[in-house]
Amino acid sequence: MASVLVVDDEKKITLLLEGELSDVGHDVQVANDGDEAIRLVRAKPYDVVVTDLRLGATDGLAVLRAAKEADPDVVVLMMTAYATVSSAVAAMKEGAADYLEKPVNFEKLALVMDRGLERRRLSDENRRLRERVGSGDVGAAGMVRGRSEAMKRVMALVEKVAPSEASVLLRGESGTGKEVVARALHEMSARADRSLVAVNCAALSETLLESELFGHEKGAFTDATARKLGWFEVANGGTILLDEIGEMNASTQAKLLRVLEDHRFHRLGGSEIIQADVRVVAATNRNLEAAIRDGHFREDLFYRLNVFPIDLPPLRERMEDLGELVAHFFERCDYRGPGLDPKARASLEGYDWPGNLRELRNVVERAVILAGSGPVTLAEIHIPERRRAEPGAAPDETTLSQTEERMIREALERAGGNKSKAARLLGITRRALYGRLEKYGMDASED
């Protein structure tokens, strides 16, 4: 839900938009002239301002400026029945997120609002991450530096490559913190004040992935009812993380290669050439060299992405960092209790963590819920009784599957059977969750 201010000197339009936006859950206020709108934006913050351009003495551009002064990240959408190139350019230069012609198509309004709100969310998130950067154990993007030699090597590489424009390929097992490292790279770069966009390449179909990355024009395919900006446009001037790059299909690989080589692309169904000033960070838990030999991954794309590879160690190879990681997850859970008792700590240290940091985070979160304000004891630690693997040994695939299935069942139980909520708890998409439910013979029906 977003807080929205609708501004138009025609009351029937404000009433119509108020009803439509309220029906989908937004908190909506209206104003029927520019002066009233300016008073409102100065009195309270709004996520979105939808304003007519022509309002009389105080026009929509004045409302736009006042809204931006009150909150630079507010999403402002301009409406007008007098669509001209000059007015569109003026509005966009002043910071409007998009431009809508009257009569307003509500589906398009909803689309551009969602896109603008996503940009706002990313901006807020990046600002919070920058505020967390310090000289302590937790550095850029909440990355736990730790004491292990393995993480010291990773941090040294991150600090060297972050200020450059080089493409980075993050490699490591699932759950080792590749997205956190990508955020640290972004936060330590000259692009830190622009957007970081993360895209899971495994969670989207071929057509949908191309549309998400490059956008589409109205009519490009059956459900394309309006123009949509792709993530490369949204991330312009910033960074894009292509997670699980090894799952990208051949067609999209070819288009991505052209973007990396030419720094430009066009939307699906369109002919306009769009410049792409975007730094690419890719991440994978697959052996891409083997995928190249099998014909599943382009060798030329691999070399474009693998300019600066960084290998992330699994948790079993950085156990010296376990205490700091647990303390970090305690802080994220807002845990105020006395901490781990000795037997609970020994249990965590004796486990080989096949699910890596993601599994540790889930175990700590569950333990905090059970412990409340008391100490975290062995009773609150829920992990299989297994010895730690030898350093450098890969986890057994059967055990990994068992761990994954257990984590999914626990997430579903905590979510009361709600699959969307369970996916959020696991940090994966709904589509990915449904795939795993089918894999383990569990109920994969839609909520």
C-alpha cells in the first residue's frame, strides 16, 4: 500500500482516480487546485503524487517542485489532456517519473506507479545500506567482514574492484552471500547514489526474463497492454545483479552479450535504441566452464562476465566467523536477550552448514522466536545431528536436498501454509518455491 495524492481541478477525475486507487489498497487523498496540493505535500510525506499539468495559477510543475523539495524520492506522475513534447520534457527534467495522457488509462497508471515505487524502494534501501557502512565488523551492505582468511581475501578483492567499472562474476555455493557481496560492490563504487537492481534469472520464463531486463512496447506480446521499462533502463547509471546467470536461456544470453559489447539495446517489440550505462555483476552456483562444454552457456558471454571473478567460501570454510555472523543475525532479528549458551554455540560450531549463510540465518531466526528475551539454548537450535565436514569437502547432494526440504516445510509451517509468505521467508520467488514443492512431492497448488 502506498500513500497517494491525486491533484486535478476537475473533481470527477479526482473522485474517479481516488476510487480506483483505493480499491487496490492505496491510501489516497485528493486536492483540486495547486495551492492546496502544495500545502498537503509540505504537511505530510506521500509515496506518490499524481497531478494534472494545468491547474490554473499554480500549475502541476509547481506541485512537482514542492513535492520533490519535501521528499526527493517521491514518485510524481504528470497528467494532461494537452500532450506535447515540450511539456513532457519539462516535466521529466523536473523529476517526474512518467507522463500520462488524459483520459488516463488506469492499467497504465498502475504499471507506472508500481515501477516508480520499486525505484523508490531501491533508493531507500540503498540509502539505508550506505548509512550502515562503518569501520566495524559489519561493512558495506551489511557484509560481515569476519576474521577468517577466506573472507579477508574476498574483502580485499571487493575493495580493489569496487571503484572500477569492471564486470564481476561472483561464484560460490547457494546461500554463501553473493547478493550481499554485490550490494557491497555497488555501495563502494562511484555508482552508489544510483539504483542497484537484482534480477533472478532462474525464476522467470524466457519471454518474461527478456521483458524484465529490456522492457517491452505495448502490443509486443499478448499481455503487453502498455509500455514497460526494463531493469536495464531502471538501473541506468547504477548496477544490475544478474543472479543465477547460469540458468539464463540461449536467446537472452545473446541479447545480454550485445548489451555488454555495445552498451545499448531496444525494448521487445520496439525499434528505439536505448543507451545502457549499467555495471553488470553476475552470480552463479553452477560450473560455467562445464556448462560451456555442454553447450548450455556461451563462451563469449562467459569471458565478458568473468573479467573479475570472486569465489565466495562456504560457511564450513570460514567457521572462525560464526560468532560474528550469529551476532549479526541477532541484530537483524532485534534480539535483546543474553545470547547463546555454550552448548548451543557448540552445536552450531559442530555442524557443516550445507545451506551456508541462508541456513544459518533461518536457524537463528527460528531460535530467536522460540527464545524470546531469554538465552538461546540447545532446545531452540534446530539442525540435524551431523558432524562438520572436512575443510574443502563438498556437501553430499542427498543431504542438501534433505536440508532444503526441511527448510521449506518449516517455512510453510511458520507461514501457516501461505506459499507467498513462505517464499519470502526463504528468500526465493513464488515460482522457485512451486518448483521445489513439485520436486519434493508436496502440494504445489496456487494459494
